[in-house]
Amino acid sequence: MRAVTKDLSDTYPRAIVHVDGDAFFASCEVAKNPTLRGKPVVVGGLRGIAVALTYEAKARGVVRGMPVFQIKKLCPEVVILPGNYEFYDQIAQRMYAIVRRYTSEVEEYSIDECFAELYDADPEMIVRSIQADLMAELGVSFSVGLATTKVLAKVASKFKKPKGLVCIPQGAEAQYLTDVSVGKVWGIGPATAQKLNRAGVRTALEFAALPEWRVREGFAKPHVDLWRELNGEPVFAVHSGKQGMQKSIAATRTFRPPTKDKALVFAYLVKNIEEACRRARAHGLEARHLFFFLKSQEFQYRRFEATLVRHTSATSAVVAAARPLFERAFSTDVLYRATGVTLSGVQPKIGQSALFGDIDAERENLVFETVDQVGRQFGAHTLFLAPSLEVRKGVTEKPHFTLPYLGEVR
Ligand SMILES: [Mg+2]
């Protein structure tokens, strides 16, 4: 008998996988408590709006962002849960680890997504195996896309949710792009989608079919890159964690006198976060992990670590991740003398920016672009988050504006 070996190097000159959790936070809750299976479940009780929901809740008309009172009216049998982000992150870490069994090139893109590059002869078989492992070991379903570029892999994973497994070999792109509206393509924001629609370009396929000169003339470089990726030309690399983890940005501050004032200690922490994020943005970087410490008068350190819900340089997102840890860690009978922050898992913003298709992230990015612009004009830290006002009382003479506290943990 002759062994049959398949060589798919023609169909996948590069094999990029995108793994994406289906209704991830809600699926994690169901995995933890199987009695919830088949029920409409909504996560987000603490914020008062639906942050995530099961497909059963979706089928009853619940949508993301819907206020809880409205959900209860619409669907009285709904189960509303507060959200357990540490647990979701544990599942995410296990998800990354499972994908790493198949390749070392894994990019932890967000709490429920990763990209990976495969080097096997039969990548289609590998992605089936990855998906089966995820389901069997985590009890959470993931949609998996395989294609020749990151943007196409994103199209593939989204194509048939939930539990989708879609492979787009080289040459088969058109049939997958024809029904995708151009605004749904990773990286195309609402403004660009509108501009394209006005020019008569409605689908991803119509965008991909534009002649290159038209794209280059009418659009900025990131959109030219997207166009190339849609046409199967790899532009964006898979950034495996290791290279990212080497880089970090730290900001530390000792305060005098030492203090027991909780609001003040938190304000110092927020000020460090503001400083670290400002530097990250100045270098065009985004971080995935946050470490911070509180140091007592007796030089005892308590260290904390949080994985951010996505790569970000938005101060508000980082503060939101730090706040619950701080709340738990702070003790009223300790005299604190310093706090410090390190952002790690730092990567260049171009090519992986979470502004791709994420409205919250786009809004945050915009806010902090403005903060930086004002800072350049009127001095750094002219605009800052309300919690750090505490350390600025009497420190700053020039007029300043505070931003509302943006967002809780997502
Ligand atoms: Mg998802």
C-alpha cells in the first residue's frame, strides 16, 4: 500500500488560523454550571447592561448593550450573571495553551481570540483537531477559521458562527467575501465603511476587486494593507507572545508622606497607569498584561497581575482592569508609601489594533488620541481621569479638566 501524502502548500502558502469563542463569557458560565445549558443567559449584571449573552438569549431578542430592566421585561426567564472575568481569563489561558500544542506561533489577540500560524502539510486537519480539543477540554465552543492571511482568517472564523469551521484556501476567497458587508471586515471602521458605500462598494468582495491604484489613491495605508490581505497577500504577521513579552513599560512613584487614604493610593496608582499608557501611545504600542504593586511603609510588596481584555493603550481600560484587584487588596490598616505599574505583552499597534471592528475600543482610542493632542498643546497630564484628581489637588495651578471614569471591567 502506498502512503498518500497531501501537500497543501499550493492551497495554503501561509496557513493562518483564527480561533474565536462563541458568546464566550456566557459560554464560560454555562461550562461552569451545566444546568444553565439551553437557557437564555446574560452576563453583565454589574454594569446594568448585557455584555455577553447565550444564543438562546439572542434568539429571544436580547442584544449586547441592552439594559437589564429591559431584558427582564422581554425575557422574564432570563438568567442574569454579574460576570467573573478572572474565570474567563483562566479559560482563555487554557485556550491559548491548547493551540500552542500545534504551533509555537500563537498570538493572544484578546480574551477569547487568538491567531496562530501553522507549518503542517495538512492545516485543515490540524484546525479540526484544535477545535475538537477546545470543545472537549474546555466545554466552550469556538469558531475556527483557516486562511492565507489574518484578515481572511477572521472572515473565515466569523463565517459560520457558532461552532463554525471554515477553511479558505488560496483561490477560493471570492465565494466567502461576496456576502460579507465591507463594514464587517476586520479593520474597516464605520467611517471607512460609509465612504466605501458612497463609492458603491458594499461587500468585501467589491472592495477586494477594486484596482490597487484606486485603493492607494483613496485610502490610508492601513486600508491598503487590508485590501492586500483580502486578496490573499500576507501583510500582518502573527505576533507570538514571546517577542511581545520582552518589552514592557513601567511607571513607579513613591509618595510622601505615606498614607492610609484609599482614594489617594488609588489616585497614585491611576496616575502611574496614565503615565505608562501615555508612553505606550507615544510609541504606538499596546499592552496585553498589567502588573502593579502596592508597597507599604514596612517595605512589604503586594503584586498583582491582570490580563487586559484586549491589546490596548487606553488608560480607562487599564484602570478598569486594576480597580477590582485594588479593591480587594487594599487594607485600611496599612500605611502605603509607593505604587508602581508595568505594562507588558507590548506590541506595535499597527496590524493588531483592537480598534479593528470593536466599537468600545474605537471610542477609547479616540478619547485618548484627544487626550494626547491636548497634552502636546497644553502640557502632559492636562487631561486626566477623575480618580487621579486626588493627587493633583494643590499640585497643579493651571486649569485642568477631568474625564469621567470611563467604563467598568468589560
Ligand atoms: Mg468571540
